[in-house]
Amino acid sequence: MTEAVTWDPDPSARQWHRHKETSDRGWLVRREGKPAIRYDRGAHDQYVFNVGEWEPLAEGLPVLNAAHIAQVCFEADKKLCWALGHIDLAGRQWADLHEKTRAKWITDGPLSKSPAYAQRKKLYDAIQECLR
């Protein structure tokens, strides 16, 4: 029996992995006849072949790490900024942030001198408490 060129497991049978350096999550798939990791990024079929840079996780969906929780906070902050009329802040993208800015967001959330800081910080803290 030959192996499939493209294969995706059923959601209940996914073998979850985490990237050793970036903490990105993904699951094992087969693309172009080779093992690959499909990123856990919604409907986007982004995958990589560098399977050796990933480590398997315990069974089931992995627990959220600080970076994942910060991304949820960031997306919620964007919606809050939109609702408050700070359109420039609402259009930001996590992937476009400088590495130091992302690190700061993971640990502290919005900057203390930013518009509507009190409301934004309260939202950040609430999400952090809920998802930790």
C-alpha cells in the first residue's frame, strides 16, 4: 500500500506538535508525499517540512502558553480600540509587530501612555485571568 501524497487526519486524531523555538502549534500531515506540520492558524493551509524542529505534545489540544494568550488579548484590544474610535490601533496585526513589541505585549499588554489605557489594560488583565 502506498502512502497518500496529501493526508490530513480527522480533528480527533491529530498529532499535535509545538515548534521548539517559536512555540507555534501545528499537527502532523502529509504534503507532496512527505511528513509536514500544518500550522494551527484557522482555515489557512500553511505547512512546513521541517518536522525535526517540532516536538510532539501530549494527547489532545495543547494548553495555551503566554504568547497565545497575549495574541487573544491583542485581538480583543483591536476590537476595543475600534469601538472607542482609535482606528489606527484597530488596524494593527500581531505578525507585523516588532519582536520587542510582541514580547512587551506578552508580559504587560498595552502601553501605559497609549489612548484609553485604563479600559484596554482592564480588558487585557481580564483575558489573562480567564485563560491562564
